[in-house]
Amino acid sequence: MKLDVIKLDGKKAGSVDLGEDIFGLEPRADLLHRVVRWQRNKAQAGTHKVKTRSETSYSSKKIYRQKGTGGARHGDRNAPIFRKGGIYKGPTPRSHGHDLPKKVRKLGLKHALSAKVAAGELVVIDEAASAGKTKELAKQVKDLGWKRALIIDGTEVNADFARAAANIDGIDVLPSMGANVYDILRRDTLVLTKAGVEALEARLGSPPHLHLPLCSPLLSSPIPPLSHPPPVLFLSPFLFPPPLPTSPPLFPPSFSSLSTLFP
């Protein structure tokens, strides 16, 4: 698919071709939900902690005798039944992260980009460059109508542009390697530079496959010539050991041979 490219001043700067396998998928909410949940759980600190009965600051002495008081039997004041006592089975520091296959994460990012294209919330700009002045960049952003936008550049972000955008509320700037599903979905507008589009396509594109010709005698049509040299097959010498040396016969010699040995 083709999409118009604009500059930060609003003027047109040509067009760009977007891959259908990355920007033209039918968005699936279940994949997006799985990836966002994985991201948020992995980002959770997990530092919650309560004191158990062995960590509270009361004495371990028995509060009163076992019998004769008319009350229930108790030990020390650290028991969970008492006020300011220990907490039974409370939260402890742990990690809330869980595993998610790389293929699912990669597919979720593709569906997030496709969702922005389907909603008409994807903008491609020529480059993300600025003089480093927040006032100038804020005016350009306001004229373009970006209120909550995520700008994704190539492998590196322009330092002046990042410094100018740091003080603008609702504008985030990330390199292509930092593109993620959560940040893309939480912003109203996704802005990609031409370098960012190329970097994302290189990151999410499928690797080239090696197609070898079929070498079968049952094929009636001749095999077309290869456009590249065939792969060389290296066999380990351990698969084909050398022949064993000749050894004397294991059977007992005959009497005729014995007569020749001992006349």
C-alpha cells in the first residue's frame, strides 16, 4: 500500500510503499491483549511486602498462662489473630513477568501497526529533525493537530529533535528498536519517519528462504538451471570409518596345514 509522506511544516514530500505483511493485516484483539499484558506484568516492580509473625516487633513470651483465665489459649502477641500481629500468607517480593513466545511478540507488533493504519492514525514524515527549540516544534505539532503522538525514528534519534520534544506534553520519541505494542496503542497518532519505516520492515520482515530444486527421477520436465551455486555437503569422516585391517582366520587350522608346519 502507498501512503503520502509529509514534512513537519505540513508540505508533501512524496509517498512511501508499506508492506502488506506488516501494515496490512487484520488486527486481532486477542494478540494485542496478550502482548500488552506481557509488557505491563514485566514492568511491574513486585516490591510488595508485609511482615509475618516472625518479623513483628513483639515479645515471643506467652501472654498469659494456659489454663485458669477463662479465655482462649494463646501464645505470643505476634499471632495473626491479634492487632498489629503478623500477616498470614501476605504478599512477598516477586516477579510478575511471564514468558511469551518471540513469534507472538513479533506478530503483536505487526498487528499494532496494522491497527493504526486501519484506523487512519498513521502518519509518515520525511525526517524528524529540529533546531532544538521547543517553541518551534510545539507550533509545528499544533498545526499538524497532534495531541497524543508517538514518533518512531530510525536506528538513532536526532538529539536536537529529542531535546525539543522532551518538554512537549503528549509527545514521545523512540528509536525503531524501542517500538512496542503498548506505546503504539496508548497514543492517538503514530508518526513514522521514512528511516523508521525501513527499520521496522527490516526488523519485522521474514528472513529469505532457500529454495532447492527437487532432484527426483520421476520428474518428467527437466530441472531448470540454478541461479546460484548448489550448497556443498560436508560429511563427517566418522560416518564412514576406514576398513578394518586383514587379520588371520579365526578357525582352527586343518591337519594338512599342520603337517606343513611340523614335518
